[in-house]
Amino acid sequence: MTEATVKATFDIYRFDPGHDRAPRYQRYTLDLPPHTPVLTALLKIRAEVDPSLALRYSCRSAICGSCAMQVNSKSRLACETQIGPELARDGRIVIEPMRNQAVLRDLVVEQEPFWRNYDRIRPHLILDPRHPMPEGRENPMTTEEVEQFKETPRCIACAACFSACPAVEADPAFPGPMALAKLYRFVVDPRDQGHQDRLMRIQPDGLWLCLRCHLCTEACPKDVRPSERIRDLKEMAVAVQGGTEHGSKHAVGFKDNIRDRGVLNEMKLVRQTSGLVGVLEQLPQGLHIVRKKREILRAPHRIEGMDEVEKIYEALDRPEEKP
Amino acid sequence: MKLAYYPGCVAQASGKELDMATRWVCRSLGIELAEFPKFSCCGSGFSDEANEVLTVALNVRNLALAEAAGLDLLTVCSTCTGMLSLANLRYQDPKVKERVDSALAPLGIHYRGTVKVKHLLRVLTEDVGVAQVRARVVRPLEGLKVGAFYGCHLLRPADELNWESAEEPHAFEDLLSAVGATPVYYRGRVMCCGFPIQFVKPDTASRIAAHQIDDAKAHGADAMATPCPLCHISLDAYQNQAEKVAGHALDMPVFHLPQVVGLALGASPEELGLGRHLVPTAPALSKVGSGARAGR
């Protein structure tokens, strides 16, 4: 019995920067069973239709992280994405390379910036001399200690998060979600002595550029949840250093701001985050906005029940309570 | 239908037009808004970066206030929606719950976890229903092409918020169609507005805002509309900064969600506070086929 097939139309991004003036989309139409993985289809196209198609892949089992690409505009591992649902929804399958990385050829992108950001977080144990490596043995961890890593060890460095990240897109200084998720893994490792130093080094022009938009968490094929671990890193950085960067000043300032009236005092927050110099820098924009929104000059009302809010702060915002 | 109205800080201050439009639309559709002068700020995704447990506790207090009145919560901000929803979720973690309860129990606050946090977009599309909204339209926004801009915390993390698809949401576009406008689909509609780092690195924030506005424009949008007042700050009040970074004019009117609905339901531009925007909305209103008068 032959397997039922569907007519699958692929529009594949083709570009050779050395020869082509501009990228183009090339159409291939094949009859394939609906459960065919996108990667299998691409390899069939390369083997039987067009040997010039360039793509990166290895294990075909969603372990190596090589075949991440955009399938109908979404970051996916080609090896674990079946063509059926894509065709049912969009009628065709548009295949494009990852974003935020230069195209070397067709679906193959330059990974150097991705790995350079990984190197930036020093992705290796800096052994704590108080926990020396036992002679001739591995350095074991307890189950509770391993649980501290949360989902981060699942990362296969496929760069789907890097491709999806709007901060990476807008600012090359941002290390990207994968590097920061890996940083989290080392910061919570009890065998590592880099804890404070790692948190301090990553703050200037790094950690606080995360937009907490959660696009990385949505893109990740392994549910590593980088945005949530980056949030944890921010809270740990505040615990180690307080509000020293614009980002941490804003977080601490915001938290303290609510304690005054229960709601946000917008003008005061600018002072708390940016200081007097910052207020002066923001003045022209403030005047621009105040033309239509005079409320920003007024302090807001105090909410009712501020005594409760104050007691909650007293109970949970003592310095020794922080993680 | 009666809901506990959680306006959030911005709609009570610089984004007052959002509060005006929300009240107009809810009155028009028979949604009763219960006022809670004891509600505190949700933390906006900033205060939890300094102290998460404190932020969860403050939001559980908010949720408990609604629970005591037997009401679900109505939000009009993507970020408020995200923060209050996450408080509901984090409170289920026994370690978090223990610390939160240690602060709330002495105040006599005991939250059972029954309150649903619903953004106005969800209430209009699910509880009121798209068909009911369509039936109430007196001035269809025909000819107006609108790019919906969702705001991150209304959609993500999708497995925690448990509502729309994070990659291909359609509630907002359904609503735009119901009021006679033409929804514009573009990649930026589910992206970030840049707001969270406006005070960390302004040029990067503005570059991100410019990306999304340019994207909406390239796909033919006459205007954008957002369910989030923080996105509105980034896209409207700081659009001049985005223009500087982008190096070209953007001229993109940005509506709050209830303003678009209100216009179609017969509200005047004044009642919806359209004159309070930094980017004039008149050019967009002039695209509407019949009857709609321009705001200033």
C-alpha cells in the first residue's frame, strides 16, 4: 500500500552574496506524505532537484541544533517540523534563513557573533577553591543543586532565540538570550566561584538591554525559557550590587516609587532612574509630551489602603529577605 | 456584565484618554465597571526585577480585593494583564505562596485564587462577542487600514497566559474587522515596542519602535492600534525619537484599542480623547469612508 501524499509547495530563500545582486525565492513542488519533516523535504530537493541548495544540518533528531531556520516566518528546527500542518495553515511553506545573522549562502548563516557572545559570558566553571575537585573523581552535585539550573541545561545552542530577539536586532551590544541563559546556569552552579563577578561584568550594556518580551521563550524548541532566567539574573544582580546601572536603577526606583503612593509617580521615576543630568537630558522630550499630557507634571493620588501596602513592603522588602 | 476595573497607572495619568475611551465603550456595551480605589500598581515588569516576591504579594492583594467582591478583573494594559496573570500563577508555587502569605495573612488577606484577569480585548471578543460588537456599530470604519500591535505581555509566555496564540493571534484583527476597519497583517504586530529600555538605552528603544512602525507602514497601515498604554507611549509619545533614529518621518497615528471601537460605536473624537495624542489622528480619520469626523 502506498502512503497518501500531498502536493507541497516550497518557496525557498536563495542568495549567494558573492554572485547574486539580491536574494530571490525559488519555488519547488513535490508530492510528499504530510508527516514529512521539513528537513527531509529540503534534503530531497537537494538530492533530486537542485544540488546547489545550501543548508546546515547534522543529527536529524532535534539534538544538534544545526537546522534552525524560519519556517513560514517562525523559528523552527527543520528536522522536527512536519510539512502537513504548515501546508494546512498557509497553503505553502516559505523557508528562510535565521534572522539577525548574515547570510553566507541560502539557508546558511554566519554564526560568529552568536558564539562570540557565548564566549563573552565565560562558559566554563571557575572552580571555587572551597569546593576543590576531588582527586581522580568528578565533582558531584546534589539533585537539589542540579534543580537550580531549571531548564537551562536543555539548550542545544540552535540560535532560534538569537534570531527572534528584537534587542539583538537593534543593538549588537546585547549578548542575546542563549548567552544569558547559559550565564544563569553558571551563576547558580555551587561549584563556581564567579557568581558576583559574573553578575557585575554582564550588567554594563548587556543584561539590562533585555526587553523581557519573551520572544526567545516562545521561539525556543527546547523550552529553555531564557527570558525568565534573564529576569532571575536581574534580580540577583540587584541583590549583589543594588541599583548601579540605568536598568537596575529603574527596577529599584520603580519598586521604591510604588511605596510612596501605591501607584506610579512618572516624573519621580525619571529622577530615580536618570538622576539630575538625566532629567535635563529628558527635558526636551518631556516638554514635547507635556503639550498634550499635562498630567505628567502632577503627582498622582495616594491609593486607599496604603497602610496595607506599607506593611507588605515591611514584610518582604527587608535587605536580608532578598535572594 | 460587571467587572472589577483595573485601569493601571498610565490610564490614570498620561494615558487618561485610554480611561476615557474604556469607560465610554463599556457604558455603550452595558459592561458595568466596579471601582477599587485600593488597587496598587502591578509593578509593570520592573519592580519584580528588583524583588519578585514583593511584587507578587502586592498583586495578590489586588486580586484578593476583586475576589472579595466576587468579580473578575478587567485590565486595559498588556503589561498589567501579564503581571497580574503571572501573580496568579506564581502564587501556586508553594515556596512563593508561603512567603506571600506571611505578609498578607496578618492583614487578613486570604486569596483563594479564583479571579480571572481579562484584558478588554478578551472581554470584547469572548464575553461580549465579535458579533455583538458588530451589531452595535453605527459608523463602520470602512477604508481605514489598521495594524494591530498586541504588546508582549498580552501574548507571552503563551503557555502561562493560556489565551491567544503567541505567533498568530487574531482576536484584535477579528475586532478590527467587526468595526469595519481592514486589519493589516505584519510581522511587527507581535513584536516588542521598545518601551522597557526607553530609560536604559533610548536610541535602541527608539530603533525597535521605528522597526515596528515602518513594518506596519510597509504593509499599508494608515494607523496602528494597541491594547497597551506602554506601547502607546513608545509608538506615539516617543515617535519623534523613533523618527530621529530612523532618519525619516513616520507620521503614524496610533489608537488605543477602545478608541477604535468607540469611534465605530458612535463616540466623538473628543469623548475618546483623540486630541491628547502626540501624533495627530486626523489623517487616519479622514480615510474613514463616511460620517467620521476628524479629531485634532
